[in-house]
Amino acid sequence: MDSLFRVDVLRKTVNPNILMYAALHQDYSEDYVFTEIDWDNLSESKTGKIVVNRLLKGEKGHFGVLEHPTITFNVGYFPHSVMQQARTHRVGVSFDCQSMRYSGHRICKAVESENIKESIERIFYFRPVGVYRDRQGKTYEYTESMRNSDIDYAIANAIRYKEKIEMGFSEEHARGLLCFDFRQHFLVSFNLRSILHFLDLRAKKNAQWEIQCMTHLMVPHIQKWVPQVWEYYETHRYQKARLAP
């Protein structure tokens, strides 16, 4: 995995299992759950097990209640192609992403660096050297010389970008010169159902490798947040490409 890739949690629902329990309990309760439930005596562990047993276990498929808890990630240094794929398909999430319309100063700064190759690799993403497989199953090798040539190409484009900015061009105009896979940071907010659906789509083994890396970095946060639901999901759905819970 690329050493710069990172995923951090900005905010998440506190006590997500208790919230889901309250939601499912209101579905069949005669009373007003705000006053009915003894909140002080509920535990995340106990309510998490109830959620799994009553909503998910036995392939009941009642994922609607999972839409109440939410979690927001800050995702950093992934290539633009990941952002494109992450937003494809209807996953029910909210994104805010660097557009490269306002944020090009780091590119100009990189080409002024004494170690321009190292600086440019913090701006643009290049896959590691190795053997790859295309979507038709054909293998090919990405060599060190090929990678270095691609980096040189990106440096030349970045230099031209800087020249355009210095000529007075707007960032949104000059960015058309840049290599496609510039690194982007973005915020993304999920509810629990949508993050599991996102993993169904993007953690499967034929998804783009870089977006698989992103999901792998998300998983420990989800596991810690909702351990009972995660245990069920990991056993029955994770990387099995079973879509739309």
C-alpha cells in the first residue's frame, strides 16, 4: 500500500448500537421510546447483539435501522481515479473534495523543490513497480524505467502548470495540463448501512486496487465503532460482492 494513503475519523455517532436499538424498538413499541427506555442501563455490547439477532441474523435483511448512526472520514493522498470510482454508483453518501480549482499552490511549490521527484510523488500518484492484470485477465509488467518515465512526464506537466499560473491563468484553466491521477483529499460521510454497501462495492477483490486500499484503512474504524455488526458483516458479506443491503 502507498505510504501516503490515510483515512481518519473526524466524527461518528456515539453509542451507535443504542441508537439502532431505540429505532428498532420504536417500530413495535406502543410507547414513546424516549421516555420508555431506561437509557442508563443499556450497553453498547448488549444492544449490538440485539441489533444483529433481530435485524441481520438469518439473512433477515432489515438494514434500514442501520441508517441512523453516521460516521465521517477524512481520506488523504488518494489518486483522483479513486475519487471518481468512489462516487460512482448510488451509495447514499456525502462528499466534499479538493477540486483543483482553488488548490494548486502545492504543485507550484513542488516543482521548486530541490528534490523534485520526491515532491512530485506527494502530488501525483504512480503505481508501484510490479506485474498487473487488466480487466480481461491479461498480465503486464510495470517496470522501474516506465515508472520513472511517467514521473518525468508529470514533472514536465507540473512545470508547465506553474508557468500558466504565473502568466495569470486561473487554476481551473491550468489544471487541464495536469496528469490525471493527482492526489486528492476529501471528506465523506456515511450512515452505517451505506458504508457497508460501499464496502460491498469497493472491498471486493476485482475493485480498483487503490480503492481497495481505502476500504482496508476504513475497516479498523468500523470494526471498533460497531463490533457486533462488523462481526456479522465480515462473516456473511465482506468481500463477497453481495450488493445493496
